[in-house]
Amino acid sequence: MDGQSLERYDVTLIGGGPVGLFGAALAGLHGMKTKLIEALPHLGGQLYALYPEKWIYDVAGFPKVLAKDLVAQLVEQAMRYHPTICLEETVSDLEALPDGAWRLYTNRDVHETRTILITSGIGAFTPRKLPAANAERFEGTSIHYFVPPLKTFTDQRVVVVGGGDSALDWALALTDPAREVILVHRRDEFRGQQETLRQFSAHPKARIRVWTEVRDVAGTNRLEAVQLINHQTKETEWIEADAVVAALGFHSNLGPIKDWGLEFHGSSIVTNEAMQTSRPGIYAAGDVAYYPGKVKLIATGFGEIGNALGHIRGYLHPGHKGGLPHSTNLKVEREG
């Protein structure tokens, strides 16, 4: 970049999920020149890409809210402050500049920023594939890892595979449009919320098969049946099915961020109480951040964003004591 002048930002957020979007809003509210870089072609991150029609019950102020609606509200909130948004950009290299600022390289551009706030969640994610014969034939049409609009399953017989929260949430949600929902799990204990399991179990359209996996799938132009195997009895059987939703989790990867000289705890970035990483000027918040006692919730991430930006404000303006003023006092502060 010799001889070229890059526009410099106060803070650049890496990751446009719910935590990153709230970070863009809060940074803009407090007068920071803000940029947000997101690898996906849309904002909302994993929440919007994987679970757009799932109900969320643990965000303050919402008795319940669809994931896609929460994302829409967060986007609207962030856009009030006109952050620069860069979609379909994956960060690669990081360069420390002599004056303490940073230069970020992506697959498409170069960015300059005084501070970095990593809000990338679990990073890039790919679904764990259904380990069944012939599954690839129907992926994207009848076998789903990213669930399409629920109306897609109207009057269908749907097999949901998995035992975590995603499997239980989707199984319960699908009881509305589907004719029948068969929940298949390889164990007899479910990791997901027991209340969701109770609601699903009580539904007249629900069926549960434990100690069971999908071993094969079949059909001509569309999925018509799946073969189940019971690992206790070793018995197999074919059942009719129009669709499979495989909620088996995801492989996540932070990619080149792993090579930025930050301290890691597993796949998470270690931060101190100020949400600062092991490199000054680089912060992390949300699921990507780790500290002892960390609880991974959207609500936790929202709180961490306020904490991080309060300390970023102090980092950018050493005369400030740190922290963020209440939004109700911002006009008074500017006039004073």
C-alpha cells in the first residue's frame, strides 16, 4: 500500500452477527467511525443463515422473537449511525503499523483501523453431514442442513436427526406445517432444553426414536424413504419420509485469525475483564471471546460489547476515564 492513503476507522468489527451488529450501533451512537466486515453475503451471521425462523426466548425486551426479525431490528439499529459495511469479505492478514494502528487484509480489500473488535462467533461454519448412504443425492432438495422457510414442509413427513437444542427446536417448529415429525437420536438422552422436548413429546404429530440413526435414504426424483437402524437391537426398517432435517452441529474455523498472535483457549480468544486480547488495540466479544466463567448467550455478548466499546473509547481518547455514558445523557455531554 506504499503511496496510497487508506481511510482510517476508529473501530473495525469482524463479524456481522447479532453481537457485531449491536457493536456497530453502539460504536456509532458514541461517535466512533465504524466499519463492519462480514464473510457472508448478508448480515445476521449464524443466527440468520441457519435459524431464521426459530423463536428466541432469552433476549431482553422480547418475550419471544423470530431470529430473522431480531436480525432485522439489529440491522435497522446499526444503520442509523451509517457504519461502512463490507460483505463477502474474509479477513486474512493483519499488519501492525508504526503508530499503533492496524492494517487488515481480506480476500477483496485492505482496511486501516485504530482498533479491532472481533465478533465472529464460531467463525466460518460448515454443517456436519448426515452419515447415511445416498444422502448427497438429496442434499439441498430433501435433506436440509440450513432450514428453508417452514412452509416448505407443509403436509410432509419430516425426519429430524439430532439431540441438541437445534434438533429439538426445529422438531417442535415443524409440527405446525408438517403432517408428522419423527425425531431420531442415537442416544436416549437429549442435550437440548427439556421443556422443548416435553412440548414436542406431547404433540400429536410427534414421534421419537432413540438409540437410532439414519443409515440410508432412497427415492427416485425426490426423497421417499429413510432406513433407520436401532443400535441396541441392530434391527433396521424403512419408513416413509418426504424430508430430513439434519441438526448434527457444525465444524467451525476462525481461519487466519488463529495466526494473529492472540492467546487462545481452544477455539476461543482469551480476553481480560476489558474484553481486550493479548494484543493492545484488539478486542473480542460474543461467542468468540473466552474468560473464566464465560456463558455463551446473545445477552452475554450484548453486555460484552458495551464493556469492550467503553474500553475502546478510553483507548482512543486517553483523557476519558473509560466506560460509556448513558445514551440519555449523550446530548447533555455534547452540549456541555
